[in-house]
Amino acid sequence: MDTSASLSAGLTLTPKRGWLVALLSRMQQSSFALLSYSFGMFFPFIRDDLNLSPWQAGVLQGVWWLSTALLALPCGMWFSRYRPIPLISVSLMLGLPFIFLQGLSHSFWVLLLARFGIVVSFVLATPARPLIMQQWVAPPQYALVQSIGLSLHSVLLATAISSSVFLITFVGSWRYGYMALGVFFVLHAWCQDTFAKVSSNRSLT
């Protein structure tokens, strides 16, 4: 498999499919970031519901960043051999059961397992993002694509985080909040998987 920049070399404009691939990749990253930030918004409700101690709260907050720090390098080395679009699809699919498990958690250990599983699902797609930029985006437009992706990322997180407390208040439980996030991930994973199948024999024209 060619994972170099040869597929986009010579392009001066990113094709429409390249924009879609790049933005879906950014959406995957944004979706997992949303799970990280929403935990902070849900945490007061989770702490009271599960009667968590201060050290348990610290472990649950720290497992995301510590696991990412430990897994990013090996995942980047091991999974860079795989095609980036299917890798992102696998990342989303693997994360789904852990999102619902997080909403169903009734103990510290189950919640910790769910958060660790979500982190692993996210980090394994680490090499996909730069490879997608190399393979699908015209080099002169790297900065433009990244900027638009960051803007969409910020809008998604700002909207979701600011509405999280209202969501919990409306549905009556932080658990239903995670179920809603799970449904969002199901739709995202379906879109990503559908596009991955369509793109299996694609060209950049």
C-alpha cells in the first residue's frame, strides 16, 4: 500500500472527495474529543450517582491523557501500514460499545474500563490523519483544509459542550446523555463506513 504523498503530488486544488475525506477524518477526531470534554461536564452528576472518592475521580480524569501518552507512539508505528479511511472506520466501530458501556456503568471499575476502551479506539487511528492529508489533499491547500477542519471542530465542541447540562436536565440523567452521544457515533460510524466502501476503488480525479 502506498502511504506516501504520491497520490496527491502535483495537485493544486483538492478534489471534492478529498475535502469530504479530510473533514470526515477531522469529525472522527472531534467526536472523540467531545467524549473527553463531555465527561468533565457530566462528572458532577456521575460523582454523585456512583459515590466516587477524590482519588477515583482523579484516575477517571487522568486515564484519558495517560493512556494517550503511552499508546500514541506504538499505535502510530503499528497501524501506519493500514489504509487510513478503513482505519478510521474501525476506530469508530470499536469505540461504540465503550460509549454505551460508559452510560451503563454502575461502578468505578466499569466506568474506568469504558473510558480506557474509548481511548484505545481513538488512539489507534493516530496515523490515519496525516496519511489522509498526504493522500487526498493538494499540498498548497494543507493549511486551508486544516483551518476549516479546526473551525468545524470548534463549532461542534462549543455547541455540544454548552448544551450538555441542558441535555442532562432535559433527559433527567447523565446516562441518557451518553446514550445520545452513542447514537451520534452510530450515525457517524455508518457514514464513515459507507464512504470507506465507496472509496475502496477511488481515484483523486
